[in-house]
Amino acid sequence: MRLALKSMVAAVAVTFAVANSAEALVIKTSDVHAMGYPTTDAMEFMGEWLNEKSNGEITMEIFHSMQLGGEKEALEQVQLGALEMTRVSVGVVGPIVDDFNAFNLPYVFRSIDHMRNVVDGEIGQELLAALDAGGLVGLGFMDAGARSFYNKQKAIREPADLAGLKIRVMQNPIFIEMMSEMGGNGIPIAFNELYTALQTGVVDGAENNPPSYSTQKHYEQAGFYSLTEHLIVPEIFVFSKKVWETLTPEQQELIREAAVLTTEKERELWEAMEQKAMEELVGLGVQVNDDVDKAAFIEATAPVREQFGAQYADLLGRIEAVE
């Protein structure tokens, strides 16, 4: 994977000191997650690497835990040049580059490896480059795992098992329609309100990756977790184009080299956190179900891909063709 990632950019052995060509640079970056999460720890790694390779001339300041607002607000600050960098979900950049919305469709990616091969290859690089028109420099993609269903009542093996269940979904028409086609009732609720919604019975369940399910303690209210893996949505980190254009070529090269290594690091951290979360969930008595008829779920969600994916038909065909 490391070699594959390095093919994305012209990897260089950076041995020069940025001090020779520029003043000190402080990269301010934002993330909605707290420190200790794979994305924030990856940014910390990036800052340390840049500091070392630039002989202290490039440093990073991480504003975590939504200190600068949510993802949308942080992205707007990056576009304006008030903030150098941020990590956001691809859904937030959809209004800037519409093709990113294709990644929100269920079962677009066959697996995590398929998703990585897509975003690390020609398709991913085209999408990153398209961000330029929106005042952003796309640096790379990060993993956020696969999202699966959890609920209070039973294991979910096939779409019919969702009948009558109220399932919290992200506030996006695609996800509401996805639940409807699967036979459930999609209820859009803000993530920070979900625990209470589960507790009070406003919803019977939700869907998310194992670390989110575990760290938010949703298992206390919904103890059945079924590995449907219906959504695999990568995340992205971007740099301000306004700031980027003030940097020297040496600084830009160094940051791009760091971005490749940071992508690798985040994926390592994500895999470790996901494994730990699954082990903890089993230890807590959560009923983890991997006996899922994925073919039935793929078939059930075909109308969603047809309805919302019609305008991305060419892109979806290219994604499907990636091995």
C-alpha cells in the first residue's frame, strides 16, 4: 500500500532546510474529533514529520473537538485562507465538486480495499484536482471504515429484518431513501442527539462504523450490531489554495510528501482502532452478527443508486471497473 500511495505524487527525499527559502510556516488545521482519534493523531504525526524535515521551519497547530466549528465552517475558513488546512467528510465537499456525492451511495465500494484503490488511483486524483476551482488543494483521502446497522431488538441478516424499525440516518435524502428501499424507516437526527433518541425510543437503532458505535456508547441502548457494511465513505484533508500559492515550491513539495505518509498513518491507526473497538464490543456482550446476506442488500438498494446516481453514471462505471 505504501508504494501504491507514493505513486500518487512525485516522492522526494527531502533533505533541504525550508529556512533557506522561506520564513517559518505555522499550519493551523481543524478537526471535529478529539485527540486520540485516528484523523487527529494522523495530523499530529504530519506536524511532527514536517517539523523534523524542515528543521523546525514548518509546524502545525491542531484545533480539535470542533474548536473552530463543524466541518462546513472549517472548510469555509480554509477557502477564505483564514485556516490553512482541515479534515472533513467528502459529503461536505460535494457542493464544491459534485462528483464526490457519488461516494455517498450505498454499496458503491465493494470493500475497503476497493475504496482505497479507487481514491488512490486516477479517479481519486481527478477529484482532488477538481477541488482547485473551489479554492482548495486536495492532499489525500483518509479511512472512516464501513457503516453497519445496530438496533435494540434483533440481528439484521436481510432487508426484511429492518421492516418496522426506526433507524437514525445522516441528514441526507440519499440515506433516507436508502432506508426506505431496505424496508426500514429512516429518521434524520443530528449525531449529538442520537444517544438520547435511542434511550427514549425515538429511534430503534442507527448505523455507523465500530469505533463510533463504541466510543459513543450507543451499545448501551442498542446491543445488536450487524455487519451490513452498506456505506464506505472516505474522508479528505485539504489545504487552502490562497495560502498554498504563497508557499515556495520546496514547502509545497514537502507538504505533499507529508500528506502521502499521513494517509498511510491514518489508515494504520484506523485499522487498529476498529479492531480494538470490535474486541471491546464483544467483551461488553454486544451481539455482533456477520451472517449478513449482502447480495440481498445490494439488490434492495439498486433503486437508490439508479435514482441518485444517474448523473454520475460514467463515474460509477469507472469505479465499478477498478479491481
